[in-house]
Amino acid sequence: MLHSRLELAQQVVQAAIEHGVKHVVISPGSRNAPLIIEWNAYSEIEKYSIVDERSAAFFALGKALQTGEAVALVCTSGSALLNYYPALAEAYYSDIPLLVLSADRPKRLIDIGDGQTIRQENVFQNHVWFNANLIEEDTIENIALLQEAFRIFKQKKAPIHINIPFSEPLYETTEHLISAVSIWQAPNASNRLLEEEPLEVDALQKFADIWNQSDRKMVLVGVSRPDEMLQIQLSHLAQDPSVVILTESTSNVSHERFINHIDRLIFPLTDSDFESLKPDIVLSIGGQVISKKIKSLLRKNKPKHHWHVDRNWALDTYHGMTQHFGISPQLFFSQFFFLTHPKASSYQSTLLEMDGQRTTRHDVFLKQAEFSDLKVYESIQKHLPEGRNVVFSNSASIRYAQFFDWSKAPFMACNRGTSGIDGSTSTAIGFAHSAVQPTLLVSGELSFFYDSNALWNAYIPNDFRIVVVNNGGGGIFRFIPGPTTTNTLDFFETPHQLTARHLCAMHQLEYTSVQNEKELAGIWSEFYKASSQPKLLEIFTPREINAVVLKGYFNAMK
Ligand SMILES: Cc1ncc(C[n+]2csc(CCOP(=O)(O)OP(=O)(O)O)c2C)c(N)n1
């Protein structure tokens, strides 16, 4: 196998591989030639080539999200690196392990008029857990930096940046490893729970006592990857009548005693309705919560105790957090269950009953509702084949999803770390490429057009499906309060006449479109049939009616 002649390239790649990196997404360039050559020396590593760095980084993010494993990114110097930023910010706030390896010029060539050169050191300072700025000629310092970088990468399971300066010549190869002996005390693959320090039992007892005395406990599950242990633990918790478990479309846990479509239940609640339902304790786990309503209700009606459980983040989402447990929810529950017991209460049954009433109203409303975005999301959910993952774009898409039950899908995802519309399709394709089960992307058309370079890669599985809900603009701006009260709605909604048809022709996707309810009802079995190309279904919905129907829905749910 041919290695790069540059020792630094060899060291970085060796360190990454020994720390368990198995996938690398490479964007082309010259300064990064030593890294490309070096990664290529390892046949066991999966390598992907994607030109557009913004898309490459979101593709990597989708892969890392789906597999739970680290994915490396390799790019050249200059603005190439800056194009990783949107995906890195998303990965940072969503705890997704991306390893950025950027090639750079040595320091003496920065800011002197050399080409394709910017100040790359610490460029992601605010959104990575560690910056390793390697030095061309200082092997000892580089080894120390790399060891620290990978220690943090393993601990945080979230993005870090390694910037690597190379002098020319860049393309020279050798058959030999310069340092053949491994210097990276790589960790053994081990059980996640054992990787963490448990909490002090005495300290936890104090919280267990509060828990055991409380009649109303609300467990809020934010964005989470599917996890068997968490599912079992939460199902166990749901047997306690004093506990209500609220989940969202991206929580990836479900149970008949969970409230699985949070916004359907709480959207119609006023502050005074909520007053009588207010929990004593909110226990939040997982990443960000999508529901704006739950945020506003809990901010106005602060519970006495808000405990957040997360390894990396002490999210004080409701402006009144009283305790952060810096461990995984799985480890937290495995300790907490020894100290807690169920409590007689009508809290869970009251809320479940209310949820049942909402479900009846939801069904009645949807039966007679006009063709619109809401009806389209109902149809997407209803016809989703069992066992198909769904990735949603931002923003109306994921918000509509919140009204429906998606427990048929093994994995539901959406980029909620920063809620951008800039990488949903690339994320979905990276996700689909690693998933055993097939994947559906559901996207608004602006998000889809924004990330159209996502289709410019060779890794789109034939069973990948895209539904673009084309409501002629950013539909979200017609129903959030604000834009329609101004005379500048067009600057928010950005109405247009574009369609996805020509993009599909260019990238060889099978294209179909529908315009009304009847056409939509007839399309699904054909859409999901096996094919030799991925397929895209574009659903045109009436821009001005969508928000009216949604308002009617909220009124009907009251
Ligand atoms: C990178 C980025 N730019 C701008 C926004 C603000 N934004 C949120 S939703 C949205 C419109 C999305 O429209 P579309 O994808 O058509 O979905 P719809 O809301 O119509 O379902 C915009 C511009 C954002 N979230 N991310």
C-alpha cells in the first residue's frame, strides 16, 4: 500500500483509525493530498468522495447520526474548510461525532499573499470541543495534541477540529510507515455505561426523596437516537401513575402510555389550563425540544424542580433548571431506579385521557379538512411503510410531524441542533447510505432547493425516497405570529414558481408530482415500489390555504 511520505499525514490518519474511525468523507484539493493518499492506504476504511464541502459535512453528519460512530472529514485549505461550518454547528449542538481534518499551509505562508490561504487555526473555536493546531516540524508536540484531541473526542462524542500544515511536495508516496509502532493507547471498544463515572449514590438519594414524594412528574424526551435500553427504562417509568412521559417525533421512543405527539396535546392549552396540570418536577433528557408551546408553558409556569440529564449539556431550556446530571440518561435511570418507587396519583391518567380526547378531535377534523399541508402530512404518515426511517427538514415539516404518531418508523431524525434549512437532504442521504432499513426524506421545497448539491454524489441508495412538500414558499412564515402582520411577508415567505423536476432529471431521480388529494391517495404504492433509481415525489399544496387549515385545526382541538 502506498502511504504519504509526510510523517504528519501518517500520524494523524493512524491516530484516527486506532481511535475507531472507520469512515472518511473526502473533498478534493491539493493541500490535502497527503491526507487523501494516507487514508487510501487503509483498505478497511470506507472512503467517500464529495466535492461540495458543505454537503460533504452534512452527509458525514447523517452517517454519524445514523450509526452513532465517528466520521472523519478531509478538505483542502481556504474557504473549503469554512463550508463545513453549518454542519459542524449542527453536530456540536446535537452531539454528533465529526472529526474535521483540514490541510493548511505552514504558518510562514499565512497572510503573505499565498493562494487559497486563510487563518484556519481555531476557526471553529466556538463550536468544537477541541482544536488541535498541529505544527509541521514538532512531532512531540503533535503527538501530545493528538492524544488530547482524541481523548476529548471519545469523551464528548462530538466535533473536534485538527488543522494540519503541510509543505510541498504534497504528492510523494512511500511503501513504508515512518513510525510503524503504535503510539496511541487506543481505547478498547467498551460498554457505554462503563465508560462513564456513575453518580455518588448519597448525592442522588436527596433527589430520589423529592421524586418519591412528588405526585406530578413530567419526563420530557428531546432529540434522541433509538436506544433499546432507554426504551425499556422509559417504559418501566411509564408504569408509575405519577409520571407523564412526553415525547416528540425525534425522541425515537414510543409506548401506549407515552404522549407521543406532544403538540397535539398541549398546543391548545392556555397558561391557565396548564396551571392545573403543572408538574412538580420536570426531568428532561436528550437534546433539544422542538415544541415551542411546551417551552412557553414551562417558562411561564416554572416547576419547582427541573433536572436535566445529559453528558455534555446543562440545558436550562425552561429558565429554571435546578440540577444537571452530567451522565447519560441510561446510566442515570439505572442508578435512579434503585432509589425510587411508583406513587399513587391521577396525573398520568388525567393527561392520557385528555390526549385521548384530542385524538378524537384530531381525527374528526382531518376527515373533513381541505387539501393542504396538514392533510399531506397525514397522508405521508398514514402510508409510511413499516420499517422505513424518516428524516425531516426544517421547519414546517418537522412541526407538522409533531401532530402525528410515527412509531412505525425505526428512526426519525431532523437537524434540530441549529434547525438550519441548509443541509437536510445531504444529512438524509448520509443517513440513508448507512441505514439497513430504507429512508424517506420529507422536506419543504425551500430547504430542498437550498441543499440541492446533496444530490451530487454517488451514494444515494435506490430505495431512498424524497417527498418535497411544495407550498410555494416558506410556509412556516404564514403561521408563526409576526410575518403576516407586516407588509413584508414576501421577504419571509419568499414565494416562487420553482419545481424539483429539472433537478431530478439532472441527477437521475425518478420524478412524480401531485396536485390534489385524489392524486396523492393513488400515488403511494407506486412510490414505494422497488426501483433502479431513487424517487422524488413533489406535492404541490395551496400556499394561502395551508395556514387557514392549520388555524382551523388548532381551534378544533380546543
Ligand atoms: C440556513 C437557514 N437559513 C434560514 C433559516 C430560516 N428558515 C426557517 S424555515 C424557513 C423556510 C423553509 O421553507 P420550506 O423548506 O419550503 O419549508 P416550509 O416551511 O414551507 O414547510 C427559513 C428560511 C434557517 N432555518 N436556516
